[in-house]
Amino acid sequence: MARKTQIVQMTDENRDKGKVFLLTEMSALQAERWAYRLFLALARAGVDIPDDISQAGMAGIAQLSFKMLGGMHWQDAEPLLEEMFACVRIIPDMSKAEFSRPLIDDDIEEIQTRMKLRWEVFQLHASFFIAASQSKFSVPN
């Protein structure tokens, strides 16, 4: 089975309006490692992950995520945030939607676009991250 993908078109009235991006799910190995690094960094920062995080819904998880990231050290957060953008490619011409390429710095001109894409990547992986938080990384019997 292929990895999940999602096409996201920017609709906000700004310099990125109309730009189209292709999001592709991380491999299971990469997503697992990303989640472990996230939760270990949160633990190092003293952030308490609520037991009922899976019940919070996407809006609750988003709010909690921003609070948790705010408690992390930049040297831990930066590589995790950048790795999210490895899941994002740009589709320069929708008439040739099968062609996408990796992002370059000038592809995204608005911080708002970066935040939206980051959220969309998180949602693409949300079921895995919620399951990981529920397991608290315990080893199954």
C-alpha cells in the first residue's frame, strides 16, 4: 500500500495564494523515530504529556502541541520542525500535477503558509502520533 498523500492549495489572500503543495506521509520507520525524538525532547524539557491526549480531538491536540513545543529547547525543536518539511513538495504547475519538486527557500513567501503546511503534515500523520502518545512507548507484552 502506498503512503498517504494530500494536495494542499493556498487560498489565503497573500503572496502564496494559488500555490499548490504535495504532502507525503513519512515512512513508518521515519515517523516512529520522529515521534520518539519528539516525546524524548518533551520529557527532557519537563513537559507533561496528558494521559487523555487521544481524547482531545485535532483542535485540542494542536493547542497542546503548540504549548508543548513552547516548552522545548530550540536545538531539539528545530530538526523536528525541519523534518516535517521533508514531507512537502511544491507542484509548480497544476496542469502538470504529476510533477512536483522539493521546496526551495523562495517557494514559500509567508510564515502563515509554513504554519498551515506544518499543521497539514501533522494531520496527515496524526493517527500515528496519537497512537504513539497512547502507548507511552511501552513495549507490548
